[in-house]
Amino acid sequence: MRKPRDFDAELQALTDKAKALKTKKQGQLGELVIATGADALSIEQLAGALLEAFAAEAARKEAWRKSGAAFFRGDGAHTRKGAGWNAGGASASGAGPQPPSGEAGAV
């Protein structure tokens, strides 16, 4: 006889995984803001710039994509020295993006 599936446990595991992925994404976005120097902007300026970017036309977004790709390769004019990013988009430590302290293991 087959063992019945525990749908509640499977759903909880998926919920926990989704929370962990969301936390990781938020940490990576924060690291990106810092690595690009955008943390020097006020929160209102940064929000305004992101809203403008969201509403931009496709050709402009493609130009931004190319500029961003150059940033992660480290060959763009806008690359910040010592920002802690390498060609793979991971941190200089080689361990990949890490969440800010205090969030490691938070689920």
C-alpha cells in the first residue's frame, strides 16, 4: 500500500523556500544599490529614478541592459573600483552574494 502524501508539509516547505528566495533577492538588490553607488541618493531620488526606468521605452532599456552587463563584466566606464563585484556578479570573496548581517538563516 502506498504511503499518503503530506500535502500540508509539502506546502509549508514550498512556502519556506519562497520566503528564503525573497530574502535572498532583497539582499542582492541592496548589494546592487551599494555596488553601483546609488546608496548616495536619497530614498526619494532612488525611487523616482526606478519609476522613470520602469516607464522607459524598450530601446532605452536595452541600452541600460548593455551598460549593466558591462558593469558586471568590470569593463564599463561606470564600474566602481573596490565595489566587491567580479565578472560573475558574485562578491569578491567568491562566496556569492551574501545577505546583510543578521539575515543569514532567517526564513
